[in-house]
Amino acid sequence: MTTLVTGARGTVGQAVISRLHTAGLPVRAASANPAELTVPAGVEAFHLELDRPETFATALRGVRQVFLYPEPGGIDAFVKTAQDAGVEHVVLLSSASVLSPDAESNPLAGHSLKVEQSLTASGLPSTFLRAGAFAGNALGWAHFISRNLPIELAYPDADVAPIHSADIADIAVEALTGPSLRGRAVVLTGPEALTFRRQLAVLSEVLGRDIPLVRITHAEAEQQMSRYMPAPVVGCLLAYWAAASEEPAAIEDTTQTLLGRPARTFRQWAAENAAAFSGH
């Protein structure tokens, strides 16, 4: 049963490909730039752009399962092409934000919600992995930490439960290969709630040096973030972090609850990625 992995350049997609290939299961990688992919020997790379339906048919031919990255641009056409190709199951890397009351109008939640809605309406058997904050989001601080610059945050006490991308991959592979998660929608988190302040403290301990933290105003953060992301997204993120500063993050499903294996911690992620913060 061949599995097509979209988003094959991402950390989760790469890990899913590696795990399926190591298990001896047929897998193919899909990317907008397949020539730039690094995949295990024997794994075919296909050109597929999720907002360009003309790229779907060749990549999906002979495929029975898909690990799908949430791109709403061509989702209806993708679902139709997948059904015509004989795809029997889709595992979607979705977002916990789809459960927010304003998900329909929220530009972050809406992205994944539209894909979920299309899959649900189609009747194609699907599993939704609604991931919360990624531990890897901390790489956004790497530029500053590697240059000994302060981290400026409007909401340093925003509380999240960061999940290691390898945990998402483990759960995705279980959804693709076993019956326990098939057809379910699960919210995924890491095993512990950590404020941004505490995440920086963990990084400081792992790196063995101080990381200065400076609190800035909402307006200052808005101005800074608007330089590299759309204003609606900036507004959503800041509103989320403001709300997350008021109450502890909930711990949802983890590899412990779903697979019976200890969930990887943020400290473990930090140790594995320490080089990214060194500037070398």
C-alpha cells in the first residue's frame, strides 16, 4: 500500500518518509521542488504543488494513502483526484486552532479548517492530527540568540505545550499503518506546559549561557512582526499569546496517551537543536 507524503521538505514529512521506508513500506515523496529533496535510497520523489491541480494525477497514481499538508488552495480538486486514483485514507497534519470559536474567520485556523471541511464533505476516510505549538517554533529565536541579542516579546508568559516534530511523525505513522487512530480527530501537544519565558530558560540551561529577555508592548511587537508576515496573521498570533498568558496550556493527547511511549520534551528538542543557536 503506497503512501504519498506531501510537504516532504518539512521536518514532519521527512520523518514520516524515513519511518515508513525503514519499516519496508512503499512510500513516495511529493514536493514543489522534488529535485531539491533529500530522501532515502529507493524513495521516489514526485512533483506536486497543492494549489496546482494539474500536478496531482501523476503523483497520486497507484497511491492508497496520503499524508497531507494543509493547503486549501486546491483541496477540492485534490480530494477528487485522490478518490479517482483509488486513495483510501488521508492523514492530515491539521491545527488545534480549528477548534477556536472564530476558526472560520481566523486566517491561521481557516487554513486547516477548509481542508478538514473538504475532506469531511467528500466522505474520503480521513484522520486529523490537530497539532498545537511546535517545539521547532523556538528556531525563530535562533538568529538573535546566536548573536547574543535580546529576545523581545510582548507576551513572555504566554503558556503553550510545545510538541516535538518527531512525536507528530510517530503518531502520523501509527495513523497510516494501524487501526487505532484511523478516522479520528486528535489534538496533539507536548507533555508539559511552558511559557516562552520558561522555554528561553531551558535553552539558556542547554546552551550554558544567558539569554536576555526584554518585554515590549503589543504595538511594538505588531510593528516588528508585520515586517515579515501579513497583518491579519500578526493580529491572530498576538491575540492568541495574550489569551495564553491568562491561563495554563492544556495537555492533550501525546505519544504517551496514543502510543504508550513517553513524549519527547522541549529540553530534549533544545539539546538536539543546540547547534542552530550557536551561529556556526
